[in-house]
Amino acid sequence: MARTTGAFYVLGGVLGLTITAVAPGDDGNRLLVGTAAAVALVLGLTLLVWGPRMPHALHHLYLATAAVLVTIAVHDFPNLVGGITLASFYVFVACDAALFFAWPQAVAHIGFAMALCLWVLPARDLPWWSGLIPAGVTFGAGVVVGILTRMASDADIDVLTGLLNRRGFEKQLNPAIDAAGRSGQGLSLVLVDLDRFQKINDHLGHRAGDAVLQRVADSWLDLLAPDQVLARFGGDVFALLLPGTTEQAAILLTEKLRAAVTMGCSAGVTSWQPGESGSLLISRADVGLYRAKQAGRNRTVLESSRQLPLAVELREAIDRGALDVHYQPIVSLTEDGGQAVGVEALLRWSSNAQPEVTTEGLIRVAEEYDLISDLDELVLRRACADAARLQESFASLDLTLNVNVSGLELAEPDYAERVATILSDTGWPADQLVLEVTESELAAESQTAITNLHTLRDRGVRIAIDDFGTGYSSLSRLATIPSDILKVDQSFVAAIRSDSPAPPLLGVIAALSKSLDLQVIAEGVETEYQAAVLTELGFALAQGYHYSDSHPVSELINDLNDARPRPTGTDDSVAANGWIPLG
């Protein structure tokens, strides 16, 4: 705005000085007119240099000053023809006001310029009607420019939410890419779709659907930084442009946005790499969104621009067996409170291609590049072998081994047989193996997956629903999907604080599990207070940093050996199960 106003000032000042210098006549005050033109030139240069840092309200003063300077020039120009000519500069004032101010303010500036025009020409002994034409042209130019400006602006704005629409978002995208290229900082893009939004329109009407879109837009805007761009990309799809943001940071922000609304959302995340166009970036995010929907909705999928190098590195690591498996103890909260009764196997690997990649991101890459089968087999085989080693070191151990399984693997027809082969090769008992499947994976359930679960349970393997309470939990799903254990998501445990009551849902889950004869494990226990509350609510098992971090099997064996009590025969509880308290 400031630079446009400055350009009008400079142009007016240069033209004013030129015509003052060359026009004949001695009727007016040539020095005064030249001074007004020079002042306009100086003000214009000032605006060009410092205008963007000036307060917005100051631009009203500059515009009013411009109208006054034009009036001085018209009134004191050395001849009448030149004075009438200079009256055309009122159009500059009208156009500037119409471009940058709201209608009430723009009309005030245009009206002020017209009033001066209608006064100054008759003041030079011209007929009263002499100002009608220049004043009318000033009015017409201002109105037309204002209308066209607002039409162009409205074309970039979604009327319902007030956000940018797709056209406006794409206009922002290319400058953001240019800025990322110059600065070398990251640029991420997210597409978010409201799951099953059409049902709201069908059952409650479009007015209810519009209200949902407005609430979602308002909720998300409150969570974004000023330089982050949110747009309604079309229908129930929103787009998010995140300058200076890595893929992992974009995923965390997307999860925060999804948690801020009550309805399910699917999201595709990607990032820009040098040389890529805006359309390619959008297309890749759209692929991620499609994959999120295909996988069962209500999730975020990373369609990484950096996944190919990561996938190659992961393939090599799997072939070399260069991935680590660590183990976090699962402890009893009941009569053997604080004593470990099992371990969960957790994948650990540091990538050279993408050091900040999370385990979740690693699993996404493995699934996308068809590596998940080999990865799952490597982890399960390594975990069973390590657990057998742990069992051998502590012969009286009654150990359960929990291992996560990909939903894609579970849907493979031969999965149950491959698990049986690994158990046979490693000698690990089926009744001491627990396979954990997240709720989001179960949302995409297939008959093949259900059959595999039944087959595995018939052979003694137990099934745990991981992250229970965050996905598609329902009584009907618990009734139809074979399961033995619920693992309560750590977000519920994190909500247990000494300054507030325990989340009521924890008590409901404890009662539900008891009525369905399901074991429950509370994840993410970090404090003694949380452990005490969970015990009081009736939870029997827990895991988290309060008890122990995850360790390689060799360190876990050393910890157990270091903590093993002297064989005095006085500790019957330890002698009975071979385990000792951890932490």
C-alpha cells in the first residue's frame, strides 16, 4: 500500500514540476505550485523507502495531504488551462483510496477530493459547473477501481470461512517456494479432509455443514503462527502452508489440529525440495491424503519428498540386519507391584539420510515401499530370539513378549503361518507372545485380518489393541475383533495430575475391561502419582519411564543381574517368579 501511494506521489510531483517549468502565464503563483510539486515528490520518496514500516493510520494523512496539494496546484497555477489539467490528479487520490481502504473510508477520501475539485475551479472565476466533469471522473474512477479490486480480492477468499480459497492458496504457494529456495529453510504442505463430512450435509442439512466448516476454520486459525497459511482448498478439504517447517514438525502440528476438532480428519503431509513446482508439491500431499483415506481414515500420512533415499537406506539396513530392537519392561501394579512381568519390543534405528525420522515415519516408509513384510519379520524374529536369551538367563521367568504388527501385514493371507514359522525357529512359546495392533490399523479391518487374528489366538498367541481410546473404539468392534489386552494410550495417563481429578474415561476403561475379561496395560506412566492413581482405579499392568526406559537385551540382562538379591532364601516373592523390581 505504502509503495503504491508513494508511486502516485512521485509521478504527481514529477509531472507537476515539469508542467510548472514549461507552462506560460503569470496569473497564479508559479513558486507555490512548484513547491507543492516538490513536496509531493519528497513525500513520495519517503513513502517508497520507509512507508512499509509506517502505521497504517498514517496513510490516511498522506492521502488527505495529496488532495490538498492538488488543490493548491490547481488554484495557483499560472494559467487556467494548466489548472484544469492538474485537476486530473484528483483521480490518483480516488484510485489510491479505493485500492487500499474499506468502502466507508474510501468514500470519505473520494468525497473530500470531489468537494475540493468542485470548489477550486469556480474559485478561479470559472463557471460553477466547470468542476462537474473532473469531479465526476474522480468519482467514477474511484468506484470502478474499488469494485474491481474487491472482485479480485473476493476471487481469492472463501466467502464461508474467510480463509483463502484454492486460487488464493496457490498464489501464496509460489512466493513461499521462492522464499524457501533463497533462505534454504524448509517448506511443508498439508492437505486435511474432514472424514464423512457428506453425512452431515445429508442428515443435518447444508447449514449445519457450513457451521462445522466455520468452527473448524476458527479452531485451526487459533493454533497457527502468523506466517502459516490456512486455506479452504475445496469442499471439506483444507490446505496448510508451513514455511520454515520440517516434515516431522508438520506432522506434529497436523496431529495438534486434528485433536482440536471432534470429528475425524485425514491428512497428507509433504515437503518441498529444490527444483520442485507448486503443483508437484500439492499432488504429493494429495497422494498422502488418499493413502490416509484408503488406510481407514482419521490419520496422518507422510508422503515424503525424502523417502526414496530413506527407503534405499532402510532396505540396506534390513538386508544387513542393522536395525536394533530395544525392550521396555511391563510391570505389575497388583500384588507384585513394581515387578516386571513382560517386555515390549521397540524398533530403534538412526538414519543417515533423515536423522530426525521417527519410528512412525519409518513404518510409513516401509509400508509405502513394500518393505514392511521384511521389517516386521526381522523385528519379530529378533525379539523372539532375544526373549529366549532373556528366558535362558532367568530360568524361572514367566515372561510375555509384546511385539507391534503392521495392519498391512495382518491383512496378508499367510501372516499367521509366518508367525508360526518364526516361533518354531526361535523356540519362543506362542502363549508368551502378544501381538499389538493399533486401533487405527484395526479401522481398516478385512476378513483376512480377522481370520489371521483368530488363527493366531487358536495357537495361543494373544492380541492387544494398542493406543486404545484414540481411534475408532467401540463396543461392537471389541466384540467382533479377537483381542485379549487393551493398551490405554499414554495421552490418558498424561492427563493424570495431582492438581485435577483423574480422567473419568480411565475408570470406564478399567470397568469395561473387567466386564469383558480383558487385561489392561497403561502406557506412558512417568510419575509415582500416576502409578498410584492407576492402581487405585484397578489397572493391573503399566509401562513407562517411571519404571524403566527401553534397553537392548544385553543391558536389560545386566540390570536384572545387578538387581538380583543375594540367595538368602528370605525373599519368597522374588524366588517365586524370578523377577525383581525395576526402577
